[in-house]
Amino acid sequence: MIEVYKFGGASVKDADGVKNLAKIVGEHRSGLVIVISAMGKITNALEDLWKAYISNEFGKAQQLLSEVHAYHDAIASELFGDPEHPVFDQINNAFVEIEWIIEEEPQDDEDYLYDQIVSIGEIVSTTIVSAYLNEIGVQNLWTDARGVIQTDNNYREGKIDWTRTKAAIEPLKQKLETTIIVTQGFLGGTSENFTTTLGREGSDYSAAILASCLGASQVTIWKDVPGVLNADPKFFEDTRKYEELSYQEAIEMTYYGACVIHPKTIKPLRDTGIPLLVKPFMAPAESGTTIGNTTAEIPSEPAIIIKKNQTLVSIASNDYSFITEDHLSEIFSAFAVLHIKINMMQVSALSFSACFDHDVRKFEKLLLRLNTSFRTRYNRDLELITIRHYKRPMLAELSAGKTILLEQFSRNTAQMVIR
């Protein structure tokens, strides 16, 4: 029987986190796949490095690389003590890949460079964790996810080639009979052996892909929260934990931005009937939340999802004509080419409005594409509030003192873009 455990960056942000991971997995000697994200906020730091590099700020890029390298060396020093331990050479070899890239001016596509640079965070985190587990007697096999999670060449949002991926994962079943596997979340590889990533926070999705292809009995995502909550505890004090959720409800919640699980995670598990557990890594004995085939279609508490850093753009034709299917086709094409996910949209007679996460580079490219055929207006620094299974009094409470720029209601879901 195979299980998949996924540990996020918060769970391995320091040496104590790595030791806690070892306690959680310590009873296993085989049949376990451990999927690990980059440590702490390293993905953010490597994104900053990438931005500096493609902006020709080479000194800043070198400084950020030095800081990231030192962060990992410090964790390894606390775990291993011996400065001559082989893990330090392995860490250094991984970061050399970034050094080679930033030694020269950027020539390649920006998204391609993003994946080659940012992916190193997962390579180093798994290198350290695998070495530490071996050090304390938990024998494991470090596996490069770029060789098993096979994607197309859609950098920063690699699409899974399921046929190639299943074939590449199949040999792992035999290995899991005698050992456990440590591998990276978030990463994939192309047929030309170039690194891709699966979208921000994509490690959950990696765990689901591996579980689906391996026929795992369950997936456990270890988080810094008690389970799936009905609201983000950073914004609300009185949150409630769901004991169980249906696949459908979890898909709805993640689609609208519930950040506890990556949106693409649920479908591969639902298709194969594999349950997903979300459990607290600091209290592994607690029940957490179980997502699977359940009769509890309607959760016990309404779910409140808040997405910050939103942009609302209104798009109208230059000649003030009605927004037709031809207009919509052109508009949606612009969003699709730039991989901008629309979080909320609305069509009126003369305009189309869309709310989405703000990414300055993508947004500038979007305006360039749209302004050739349309007039655009936009507001930035907004919030999108989504309430699943809402109650009317909640809407007034959540929008009190705010300006509602766009709102939308269905039978089960209410959305408001507010300033």
C-alpha cells in the first residue's frame, strides 16, 4: 500500500522543521512518497532574483543568490554539524546552475528562465531532507521529479502529459516495495529535458499526480493549520475547521482562491477515488480534514475566501457597439495567451469586466493587446471576497465601510470586488 505525504515550505523552513518531518515519516520504511516544497519563503526570494536578472540588475541577482545559498547552508550546518559533510557540495552544485545562468545577460524567454532559476529551491530542499533522513537511519531514495512529471513546454504553467508521466512513474512502484522516495513538488520536465514548473504553489498538484499514477491509498498534505478552515485565520479570528469535504466542494473552494490546497489538486484524486487528508504538521495525531466521497455535500459553515492584490478591468469596444461573441472571443484569447486566470467576470451591453490577480508584467502585456481594439479602464489594489453557501447578513458585514465595485450572486456563491 502506497501513501503520499506533501510538506510545504512552512514545514521545512528551518532545521527544527526538518527534524519534525523526520518524526512524522520515521515509522515508514517503504511505500511512502514524500513531496517537498522549497524551504520557507525561498520561492519568493528566487522570484526576486529572477526579476533582478531579467531587469539586468546583475549585482542584485548575485547578492540574492548569496543570501539564499547562505540560508540553506545554515540549516544544513545545524542538521549535520560537520562542514565536510557531502550535502554541502550537493547544495553548492545545485546553486551553480543559477550562477551559470546569471553570469550572462538574459537571452532566453523570461518564463523559461523563471523555471530554470526558481526550480532550484525544491532541488535543494529535497537534497537536504533526503540527506538528513539517511543520516538518522530513515533510508530513502532521492528522485528528480523533472524526470517523472512530464509536461509540455508551457513554462511557469506546465501541462501534464499523462501518458508519458504514467510511464515514467511506473518503475517507482517496485522501488517503493523496499524504500521510501523523496522528491520535489512544483517541478516537471519536458521531452527535451528542460525544467518546467506547474504553477505557483503547485506542490500539492505534484502529490496528486504521483498518487494518481501510483494508485496510492491516500494523500496527506501537512500544513501549519489544523485542517481546511472556513476562513483564513490571518483575516478572521473565529474560524471553524471542516471535518470532511466532498471533492466537489473542495474544487469549488480552491477555484475561488482558498489557498490551503492548489486548485488542480483535487481532480486527479477524484478521478481515481483517492482521499486527501489535510493535517497539522505540528500536531500529527489530530484528525485534520478529509476530502473525498462524502454525503456531506453542503459544509457545516459558510466558506469565506479573500483574495487581495486584485485588478478589475472594464473593456469596451472603440465604436461603442454591443459586446458580441466576436469581441468576447478576442478578449478571452488575450487572457489565455498571457495565462491570466479570471477570478470573476461580468458582461453588460457595452462592456466586459474581469477581476484577476495582479501581475505587473502580464497586466502591461494585456493592456497592449487589448488597447489595439478596445477601450480599457481599470482599478488596482482591490479585494475579491467570495462566500460559499452565504447568508445575507454576512455580505453587509464583510463589505461594511467599503465600496463595492462589482458583485455577483448565484444560488450557492456570492462574490464582491471591493475597495
